[in-house]
Amino acid sequence: MSPPALLRYDGRGRRDLVPTVEWKDGEVVLIDQRRLPDEQVLLRCRDHHQVAAAIKGMAIRGAPAIGVAAGFGIALGMSNASSEGEELRSELDRICAELAATRPTAVNLFWAIARMRRRFEAEIDRGGAPLRRALLEEALAMQAEDLEACRRMGDLGAELVPPGARLLTHCNAGALATAGYGTALGVIRSAARQGKVARVFADETRPYLQGARLTAWELAQDGIATTLIADSTAGHLMARGEVDAVVVGADRIAANGDVANKIGTYTLAVLARESRLPFYVVAPVSTIDLATPSGDAIPIEERPAEEVTHHGGRRMAPEGVAVRNPAFDVTPHRYVTAIVTERGIARPPYAESLARLAGLPFNAEDAEKARKV
């Protein structure tokens, strides 16, 4: 018998039970995603060091969720700090530096840190309890905004899904990767509510198996018809005409529309182009990094070799074999059909459309540079 679900959704796709990450009784409480789907365990973080360890160790993962967790981590660290004035600013610097060092690719992490810093500077003259309350309010606002953004993206992206669609997704871009509802899975959820989804193919997503452990579990909770496949099966299904579109999330989107996402995404994009299938990326505006001109400038995290050589604690590869384990790859913008955000759907040329959605004035010279990269 399956363990009881931590996540449920009502008819409008609104979560009514345990959030992915939340502030509760002075602690940051999150679902330990390393234990899913076999065990559904809550991890309680009592200081910012534990939040940083949870992010680095992938107890919580997914770019938007990492950003929200970092906001709560800063609020928690500052609530535990006893210093004031300039000493408190130095403490903030140390907390932010520790959190920033956890995962280098997901830009939402750095977006959240920058936002918390701005709130700190705006409130520092108040000092004491008012300053600490303001930081917690900012983290709670980020959580609420992310959840609402996911619902909006889901409804916008559902407009791109044809009736009876067979969708393929990679990694986990669902409620577990966000404050709730999800980015790519948010689109799938909204389209499913409209009766448009015939089936979802979920890549297992090696080597960490986020698709097998998390995406398949989430979709099963929602009663959405789901078939789990090996990563290497995707091209075969596309060639046989069994897939109508690919929908994925993102960890960072460069100014020219290049997309960093879980390793294996680039392969799917190339296969989709060869099969003449649309390739949709779904991510909040906070994932757009206009300061990064192209995917070449996005740092790619290398994960431990044991994630590839071992499974369930058991060695699956010979001792001493060399291992490469990049956690992400970059999909060039030319393979991306559209990028769905909470502010609208971006289409090529992305240097222009992404700048507009991010709320910044469009600079034609910068856009031309981004297009040529």
C-alpha cells in the first residue's frame, strides 16, 4: 500500500495540504525529496546552515523552490542573529555567502538572495524585531508569489496544448520544484483539468531519477495518465508519432533564450526538432537572467561521481572508472518553440521578448549581441 500523499490538489489545482517548503513555528520545514516516493518525511531546519545543507544535498531541489528556501533560510539566519547595526550586515553577508555556494546554476537562488538583501537595506534603520519581521514577510511574499505565478503559467501554457495531447516531460518541474503546482507540470495540470491531456511520458531522468521518483509520483497523485520511460526511449517514441509536444522547466534562461535545465534536456530538444515537435520551456520571470548573454556563460554544476556509479548505496560501475556528472546542460534558443512565464509567452527573437517580459527596456544593441552568440 502506498504511503499517504503529502500533496493534494482540489479541482482548481490548489494545494491544500503540506507545502514543498514553509515557515512554521520559527523553523523552515520542507519535504525531504531524497526519501520520495518510498518515504514521505518532513525535514525541519532550525538554522540557516541546515537550510544550506538541504539545498546542497538536494533534500529540496528545483529552481523556484530553491529560491523560496533561500529566502526562508536568510530570514531564519537573521532571526537567530543577536548582533545589530553593521555587525548585523556582516552576519547577513555570511549567511548569503553560505547559501549562494550551495547550487551554482539555478539563478532563482541568487535572485532570492538579492531580493532579501534589498529588503534588509530598506529596513535596517528599524533594527531589532521589526527588521527581522520584515525579512520573514519578504520570504513569505516570495512563497505566495511563486505559487500564484505557477498557477498563471499553468493556465497560459495550457493554451498551447492541443486536445488529446501526448506530452513528454523531463526531470521534475512540478509542485515539488516550486512553492506548489509547478512550472512544466503546472501546464500539464491545467491542460489536464481542461480535458486536453491523453497521456504524459515522464523521463526517468538519470542519474538522480527525479522523473521516476518525483514526477511520476506527483502525476499519479493527480490521476493523470502517466507512463514512465527510460531517458533513451524518448527518441523512439517521437519517431513513432507517439508524442505531440515536449514541456520542460528551466533553472536559468539567458538573455538570448538559451535554457539551462536538467542534463538530458538538450538531447530532447534536438530530437524534438528532428521530429518536428514543439519544445516548450516553462519558468517564472525570476529564472530569466538578462545579465547572462548566452548559455555559454551559465555555470554548470558537477555533482558527485557516486550518483552515477552507485544506486541505492550499491556500486553499479567498476572501481576507479572516470565519471562526468554535470547536473545540467544548455539548450540553444534555436530549439525552443516558446517560453511560458507568468507574465506571458515569449517567442523568438528571445532577446527582445524576454527583456519585455522581465520588465526591462529593450536595448536593440544588446539584443543583437545576444542573437549572434
